[in-house]
Amino acid sequence: MIADRPMNEYESALYEAVRVLGLAVIEKGGNRNAIQAGLEEMADEMEADGRQNGAATLRLLCRALLNPDIAYVPGKSN
């Protein structure tokens, strides 16, 4: 992900909460293909609107949910 700045404390907390909820949905039998398609569609729409950081965050979330060994680990905020 290429971003103009790291996630702040609040963005990072929200990202992690969504990631945990997404993993729980998948663990309970959620449709992985539908989750992936939805996140990719949202990312494509954001990218088309010029919101590159939002699109990159959604793609990062998609990878974190579908490949849980690869996840964003927030660093210390500035």
C-alpha cells in the first residue's frame, strides 16, 4: 500500500476492528468469494473516484481477510 501518511490511531483501530469482524464472518462460513468481490468492487470504485488511499486500504483489508498470515501491523503514530 502506498499512502501519503501512516494510519492514525483511530483509523488503525477501526481497520483492526473491521479485520477481526471480517475474519469472524469467514470463520462462521461467510462466502469468501462474495467478500472478496465486494471489497474489490469498492476498491475499484474508490480508485476511479481518485481516492487512491481508500482503494489501497480496501485491497489491504481484502488480503488480510483472505490471507490472514499477511496483515497490516500498525506502527507507532507520529
